[in-house]
Amino acid sequence: MNRVAVFVDAGYLFAQGSVALCGAKRSRTDLEIDEIAAVAVLSSIANTQAPNIPLLRIYWYDGVQLYKGLTIGQARIAELENVKTRFGFINSTGQQKGVDSLIVTDLIDLARNHAISDAVLMSGDEDVRIGVQVAQSYGVRVHLVGITPCRGSQSKQLRHEADTLTELLRDDVAKFLALKPAPQMPSAVLAGESQKETSSPQDAPPQDRTTEILDGVVTDVVTSLTQAERTTLKTLFATQPGIPAEIDLKLLA
């Protein structure tokens, strides 16, 4: 069947995207992604490399911290049309595990079932090379996408296997990825620090004052979120219990 599928290793996208933007790898928490713009860029590449061939879907691979669930950004991506999310896990040292095997499995299954004629792959890991080789044996053309500098961020052997190579430059990455502004210390925390300076250790806030302080903390954390994050948070509260781990950590801090 003449269809093109896009396979995206989100770990690679964020890591190498931050290098392209900042000159050095930055933590994902420092970055803000425009998911709709990212999908548009990837769809455009698919249309360029496989012209006039319909898009099957975009497969988005990422890691999830055990027992913490999806982040706000991951939940937003999962809601997008024509995007299917696949999740491995993040171990105790912050390493992404299981993602490469998911990419290889999907790539081979779609090729073997003749569901696709072309595959656009954004990854840099040597471990997905076997999936490329097997897919090609079924007649699938594989178009590798990297983020500058590709020669330093992608396996040489993987690049050699691909049918075509596309390199996203800094301006391309800036269309969908940006560095978050430096966070401001919440005013409630500042007020608490000021109170510590003028209070003795045994002093404790009155009960009615505690509620006021907690309300201030929640307000400050919510205010620090982007509009997209607040919108997604409302959706999450309506569909599932609990608070996303990244927000919970900010509240506890």
C-alpha cells in the first residue's frame, strides 16, 4: 500500500534540538515544544520525500517515568490527530529505555504487512538500524531525518543504511522548539522567606494564614504555566484523577 509513516524518537528530538538552539544539551524541563508546529514540519518532510503519497500516521516514541504517568506535553501530543504515541520508560538514572525496540517493531510490522511504502525516521541511535534493514527488504524506502549537526548526533552506520538524508537546521528547529524563560521564584515562597527572617524558629503561621499561603503557592505555580499547559491541565483533571508529576513537584517545592 502506498502510504508514508513518520517515526519520531522524542528523546533525540529534544536532546539534539536543544543543542541546535543553545549550543549544548539542555534538560527537557527547560524546553517548550509546539506540538502542532512539530507535526507540521514532520508532515512537510514526509510530503517532500514521498510526494503525492498519503500520510498513514505519525508515531511518537517517548519515555515515561514509572508510577508518574504522562507529562503535560506528552498528554498534549497524545491528543493530536494522526499521531500515535508509544511509550517506553525512564529508569532511575534518567535514561530512556525500550523506545528503540518499539520503533524497530513498528517499522518491521508495517513493512511486512505492506501498510507503508515509505518511512520517515527521526532518530540517531544505532539500535534502530536493524529495523531499517528489514523494512527495506520488504521494499520500503527509509528517509532519515536528523538535527544539525547530523554527523555528530546520528550513527554513521544508520546514515549509511538510509535511502535519503534530511538535516534540520537551527531555524527549522526554532519553528517548533524553544527555550523556556527563566522561572521566577513564586511570590508565596518569597513571602515565606521574608517571614522566616523576622520570625523566631518556634513561630508557626496561624491556621487561617496557612490556607492563604497555600492558595498563593497554587496561584503562582498555575501562573507560571503556559496557556497550552493550563488548557491541557484542565483536560487532564476532567479525564483522570491526580496531579501530573511535574506540577506536583513544583507545588511541593
